[in-house]
Amino acid sequence: MGMKTGGGDDLNSEINVTPLVDVMLVLLIIFMVTAPLLNTGVELDLPQVTAQKLEDTEGKLVLSINKDRKLTLGKASVSWADLKMKLETNEKVKTEKVIYIEGDSTLPYAVVVTAMAVAKDAGVTKVQLLTDPTEHLNLAELDQGR
């Protein structure tokens, strides 16, 4: 039997990996928890007060989304698959880097945000959302959830 007594000067040259494993597991848990929280967003310049009327949108590049989710860029119909390429090659986007988006009021929020994200990927730095005046909007209906 090979028993050691406490009086020897033998050095233990083995690396203790237990603290290393503990640290790695803690880091793994931290990354697993924080990874879903790192969502990307779309930047918007939201007005602080009521929006001013936009007098002339004739010279502006307008992306329209109808209730059937069909896209119109200016006066031409565009598919969702071709939207990024059309925006990247558009001269107004190259020079002004601004796009105006008007969407049907019945569209889900995700559809408009998707269009905004595609525009941002195509090089647009400023997105303006076009709306109708709120004169016809009944705010009491919004409070009741209709």
C-alpha cells in the first residue's frame, strides 16, 4: 500500500479546473439569460406634440402598403422580395436617405415595422410615417377598445 506521510516536499503540479468550470458555467448562464433580451429595434423620430401637416408629398418618395399588404413605391408596384433592391437603387434614397411610409389603418403593426426594417437595411436613415388628420378619429372608441 502506498501511503504518504505529511512530511514530504512533493509539489502538486496538476491544474485545478474546478474554479474554471464554475466560472464558465456562470458565464454560460448569463449569456443564455441575456441573449433573448438583445433585440434590435428601428429608430424613429417621434414628435413631442401634435404632428404638423405635410403640405407637399409630391416630390417625396412614398412607400404605400394597402390592406392586402401590397406595396407601391412612388407610382410603381413592388413585391416584398424586391423592396430592398428597389430602395438601394433609388436615386432619392441615395441622396436624401428619407422615405415616407403610409399604411392602411387595418394593417398589423408588424407589417409596417417590417417595411421600416427593410428600408433601414437599404440605407434609409430617416423614416416618416404618413397619417390622415385625426379629425375623423373618434378617440372615445379607442378607449373602449374598438
